[in-house]
Amino acid sequence: MSQKLRVVGIGCDGYEGLSARAVEALSSARRIIGSPRQLRLLADVDLDAELSPWPSGFWKDWQATLADIDPAVDVILASGDPMFHGVGASLVRELGRGGVEVIPAPSSASLACAYLGWPLHDTPVISLVTGEPGIPGAARVVPVADALRPFLVLCRNADSVKEVATVLADRPDTKLTALTNLGGSEATGLPESVAEGTVANPPVPAGNLTVLAVEPSGSARGWLRDGDFDSDGQLTKAPIRQMTVAALDPRPGALLWDVGGGTGSIGIEWARHGGRAEIFERDAVRAERIAENVANLSGNVTVHHGAAPGALADSNLRPDAIFIGGGLTADGMLEACWQRLAPGGTIVANTVTLESEALLWQARRDYGGDVTRLSVERAGAVGTFTAWRPALPVVQWVAVKPVEPALP
């Protein structure tokens, strides 16, 4: 496209709150495309442009959607700052930075921090607008609350406030402030409203356009304790769990496959470090228990009920890291995991049995990497005295898949 597609952000203050640059873009348009809620803010404005709602499911096929858009005469209308969890980011991804001109209004986070007196640059923001709905999505706030830092939640709808309160039930004194229609007024039909409460007595927001401010109470929690997980005993225990997650090299946004999930502790800890995880568990009861642990401790984890390596074929993703905590002796397990691992990704496998250990030594010969034996002893009572009680040693294989050389 020779001309940039213009994207105008509009807040709850409507047309009157737009900059001169935004007004000029809208005034020169023949068609303005946006959601019905955004377009209603222009309903009483004297513009020559046609107000056109997005087609149903427009985000599912951007190529088809953009084929019907002419940058010379069409303007996209978005909420607030289009580059802040908005459509602007999607359009830049599809058209490139040089193909889009973004004219932002203040983001909802900016308006919330201005009201609260919080520094925007130091305030974490969790969006529930995308991702899983309900409690599984709301669980993403738990690791942030565990850091005891005030943060903002972009609500999917008014129900998000109760859902956040539910996943933070163990912190009843946590303060919740629901800020709805920030910057709006009666004139735009979106009057600004603020409601305060706690996790024990959550506020009732005035509408769906709500930003929830959370001020956590209680104790800080970094790494999870063994007792934080609901488990039947199939649990990679601390500190082996901590060393295993460190070996996997977690990083924000990266995808982990946790194969043979047991309790889900590795995938959950990975997600709490900012990544995404898919956990594969063949036992139905354990898979359900893992899902409950996810809802209580992390979010950003998908649980699959099925036996690996066959169940791995159900995912079309290539993970950045794979942990094999169970099922090493299943036919073709190591080969399937290595094949699906993304180039440059890390694979880690733990075992306590001699039979599985032999497979790890073979994997080292086939794929490289290192084999380490991890031993942990804990102090325990022996009568009226104290002695060391060793746990079963864990043999761990760690390897990084080579990056394929680029074609000339």
C-alpha cells in the first residue's frame, strides 16, 4: 500500500476529546470502521463518512479483512491507544510499521494511573480482554499479586471483578478499585464511575469498560511451596523443581510443553515466570487436578488429557522448551519431543529409575547435552535427635536443539 492506513484512537470522552490530527483524519474519511460502541461516539457528529462496523470475526482472517479496506479513504476507529492491547498492534503486524499511521488517545492504563496517582512506568498491567475467559483467565493475576506490587487489570467485562476476587480469595484484605468509563461523561453516554472494595467484599462496576486497580495484601511469594499445590504425591518437589525450571531457561512469552504433568508444578512455575505452558497428562483425575492448580496459582496454562507422545500431535505449536517428567519409557517419547522442539529450544528430562536413566544416557549420545545427578537431603527427626534424610536422587538430562543454518 502506497498510503498509510490511518488508525484513530477515541476515548470515553468522545469526539470532543480528540486531537486536531485525529479530527482531520476522520473529517477526510469516506468510511470509518470500528466497533458499534466506538462508532456510537460519532453518531451525532457532522461527518461525511459512512460509519461501518467491523464484519463478524474480522480478526480471524486479516488478509480478507484488509482486502476490503482502502487506506486512501478508510479510517479505523479504535479504543484509546490502539497500540495498547488494541487493533493497532494487529494492523502493524499485518501491514508493517510503514503501512500504518496511528493517532492515539490516552490509554485506559494512563487514565487509571492519572486518577490513582500511580507511576505508569512502574505499574504492571494484566489484560483479561484476550485469552481464556472466566476464572482460568483471571488466574493470570495471581503471580503479580504474589509480588505485592499494585497493578491494573483490563477487564473483559463487569464479571471480571468478581473473577479476580475469586482467584485472590486467600488475600481478603486486598483493595480493589473498579474504574469504569474513564474520562467519560453523561454527554457521551459513558459517565465515569469509581467503586471501591476488597477481595472479601468486591466492588460492583458500573459497566463493562472497567479497569480494576489491585493493591495486594498479605505476604510476598516468589517460588511456590510444595504445600501450595493440590497433589496426590506426583510432584516435582522443591528444590529439584526450582533447579529444573532454571534449567529450562524460562522467559516471558516462551512456550513450554510439560509432558507427564503429574501435579503441573513445572508448567505452573514456568507460567509464573511470564511464559505460556501446555501440560499433557494421561490420567483424567490428575489432569483435572492440574487445571485446578492452574486456576489457583498461575493462569496461562492449557491442560491436555491424553498420553504422550500421541497427544503431542494434537498441538500445532512448536515449543521453546520441553520438560519430560513422566512417560520416558513410552515408545518414541524422546524422539517425538526432540522432533517437535523448536530450533534453539531446551529439553529437560528427569527420572529416578535406572531403566529411564539408561534412556537419558542414550539421548545424550544421540542429541548431545549434559546428564546431571541431583541429590537432596533434608533434616529430620531420629528419636530425640536430628539426622539427614536423603530423597531419591534425580538424574536430569538437559540439551539445547541446534539452530538450523540459514539457506544461502
